[in-house]
Amino acid sequence: MAQVPKGYLPEIMIHKLPESVYSKIAAGEVVDRPASAIRELAENSLDAGSLQISIIINSETGFEVLDNGCGMGQEDLSICAQKHTTSKIEIFDDIYRLSSLGFRGEALYSIAAVSEIEIRSADNDNGSGWLLKIKFGKVCCLEPVSHPRGTRIKIERLFANVPAREKFLKSGRSEFYQIKETFIRLALANPGRSMELKRGSKTEMIFPGHFSLRDTAAAVFSAEMEKHLLEISADNTPLDLHGYICSRGLPEASRRHQYFVLAGRAVENRTLSAALNRACRDLLPADQKPVCVLFLSVPPGFYDINVHPSKKEVRFSDEDAVFSMIFRKVRRVFYQQEIHAPAESEGQKNCVMEFRGTSNESAQADPVLFPGFFQDQKRAVGFRIIGQYGRGYIVFEKDGQLLIADQHALHERINYERLLKKSRNYISVDLMIPLLFVRERSEIELIIERKNLLNRSGVEMQPFGEDTISILKIPSFIPEKKETSVLAELLDLLCRKHAPEPEEFFNDLIKRSACALSVKSGDILNIYEMDEIINSYYEEKIPAVCPHGRPYLRSFNRNEMDKFFYRP
């Protein structure tokens, strides 16, 4: 056996790290910046039953957390910052039955190891409490002090004894942004608790205890977004969801305005975000992300919050079930929403507007664009077509409201929903005469390379020479006489730099088919065609946006009209 040359192996012996070293390492796992320390302390306050929590930022590495919770007596205070001390669990299996936010007994110990900390606390109403001072892990004093029921923790010189950690803190502005985001997550996850964030003596944000979840969400998302909040109600099932989602998105690339709450804590999980974004794919514009605060209810043992020491990430035992539940409930609330103008009096509801449409009422509806007009179809009651404006908008009234619809966007949504239903059981049909599309050679190569996307969407193709594609079969839901335009756009999509996902590609085919089947802005519509579109809108239960996420209907009531014209 060959000998290892002398000096080849380093002469290092295995040894046990002293507590002064491993405590700093452990602290870095739990507390990596001021915001994470504040989160840990605020969660302890919530677990203590606090109804009022104040966070005061004194400096870049100094802050205080005050609460009116149950507080601690001398005995609890004396050991609260020691490692592995907790009031939350006694045996390991208690982890899976937790109703509290923290349990490991590492937060205070970790913070105390890398800072100077003062804890004042009282567990009674007679004003007698205790003060504990710890300096970088070493207890300095434990003495009586006057203090109301609750706890006040003051942190100074965070990471002063860990220069490497302190060096990588961002600017004061950046760190405060993280603190503010942490504060928002805490407030949204715990509506009904009074929470205040101060920077010195200046109040930055405050959420009164009487705020509902909707009030809190409105304060976070803005008053304008509050108008568009849709409530998702609980179904009272073991795996459930409730909260609010906005029918308008934000043009941001991040998931910063998507808040998921589980067991009182805002959490992150790729499945949650993926399900939400998938559900809103044809309900919001492509450049917008959904905005929401959603509370998850899951059975005990169904999730694991211990994926990461910070407890921000969560893992589910059945990710598919969670995805399906979120997708279904989000879609349902969008399809159930109705467009309302502000409330009005009974007298105003009986108002009839004496206007006549300028359309040719003797004209006939186009049987290709309006097949329902030539069938026995139930007619919605209560609306009256007034006319068309600008060759792009249908003006009508219903229940005392004046409504203006974007004719193309509304008709496109109606057709999209109908084609979605047809696409569930579509068949591929042979073309009597194949369709030929001439393309650049580089594009032909891409199309051939990605032909499986066409095949999975019901389109059969084959090369026809060096620069031509021949389409032999198409899905049955592509509208008649619109095949060429729809397929040309589909091939354009296929020739982009990055190949689309199969489901996205198929959905795009349905959108393009619906667009081709719909009236266009600029088309002159007669009274029958407008009536058919509006009737279909009321008969079909459809979301309030077109397949590309744009709104298609605006309503006005008599109150708004009188107010605008200064009528009494």
C-alpha cells in the first residue's frame, strides 16, 4: 500500500468548539440582520398574547420592542436568554402540534450572543418587574425594577463582536426597508393587534387594533388598490384558504406584494406563488403580478415550518393538493365578481334615459360572429342598448346604471370562455387543402425542433421544401375562415428565442382563436349584434377582464352624473 508523503496531510486535530465561537455561528443562522432580530422578538411578543406591540428603531444596529403581553417573572427572565429554553414545547412531538410562532429557544440566546441587550418585564399588574442585562452573551445583572405588565427589550450594538457579519450589513436605508417589510408581514399576519413602527420619535407606520384584515391590506396596498380587493371566503374544509386578492395587479417582477400566512406567520413557498400566478394568468395583464394577502388553513402535520432557521419557508406533504386548492379558489372569486357602481336610491333605479342608438336596427347579425342570435337562447332581462360610441364601445343601461363596454375586449372574453370549454374535448380535423406558410430557414428549423408543441395542441405539420411549413390538421375549436391568421400568429410565437411551456402555448392558441372570432374596435355594430354581446355577458359567468387582463366594462350611476353636473 502506497505511503502518504510526509507533509501531505495537514496536522489538524478534531476538537470541540468553545461556546463563545459556536454561539456566534448559531446566531448567524437565526439572526442575519436587524430585521430578522426584530421579527424574532415581535413573534415572541405575539406568542405572549400581546395586543399592542411597538417597534422603535434607535440606530442602524439598535432598536427596541415593547409589548403588553403576559410578561415574565424573575425565574423565567433569568433563563429566557439561555440556549434551548422555551415555553412552547416539552417533547419532540409537540413540534407537530404547535400553535405558537416560536419554539426552539434559540432567538433570545442568539441575539444576546451578538449584542448588548436589556430586558425589562413584569408578569403582574402592581408595577413590580425585573431587569436583565446581557453583554455579548454574559449576564451583567438581574435586579428588581418598576415596570407595567409586559416586556420591553432593548438591543444595542448588534453584531459589534462579529465584525464579519457587521461588515456585510447594507446601508441604513436598505436595512430599514427590510425592517419595514418585516413589520408589514407581521401586521398582515395578525390583524386585530395594534402595531406601531417608529424611527426615533417619528411614527413610520401604525395599524390600530380595530383594523380588520381588509383595513390592514388597504393600508399596505394603497387606497386605490383597496377598491379592487376581492374577498376569498373560507369553505371550512381541512385544507382551505381565505383572505383578499386584488383584481388589479402591479407591474413588478417580484412577489413582494404576495403575502401568504400560515399559523400566524407570513411564509414563502414556490408552490403557493406558482398556483397564484397560474390562476391569474389570463385574468391580469401579462406584465402585472397578483397582489394578495391569503391565509392558509391546513391539517396538523401537513406542513413543515422548520425548512429554514428563519422559519420563513414552509414545505407541504402534498404540494399538488395545495396548488389545486389555491388555483381553484382564486379562479372562483374572479369569476364570481360583479361590476357595480356606487349604491343609489330606489327612485334613481327607476330612471329611464331617453336616448336612441345610431345603429341601423334593420341590419342583420353576422352568423359567424354571432351564432347565438340564430338559436333559441335565453335572453337576459333588464338591460337596454343605447347605442355604439366611437365604433369601439357599446353603451347600455341596466338597473339605473349607465354602462360602457369595450366591444372587442368583452366579446373576446366571452369567446375565450366558450373556447376553453370546447377545448376540453376537442378533436383534430383534417384540412381539405393544407395551409402553407413561408418562413426563413432558421425559423423553419426552430418550428421543426419544437413541433411537439404543435402536436400537443392538435396541430399537425410537416416541412414542405426548405422554406415552407404545411399544416395538415388543426384543432376543431379554431374558428372557420380564421385558420390562417391564427396559425400565422402561433408560428410567430413558436419562433421566439425561448420556447413557451406546452400549457402556455395551448392557452395562447385559445386566446388567439378567441381574438380572431371577436368583433374588432372599429367595427360598426347594429342593435342586434350589440344586444347579442351584452346578453351573452349576463348569461355567461365571466371574469371582469379580457383574456389579456384588461377591464372591459365601466359603470356610472345617477349619483355620479348629478355630482358631475352639480345637480342637487
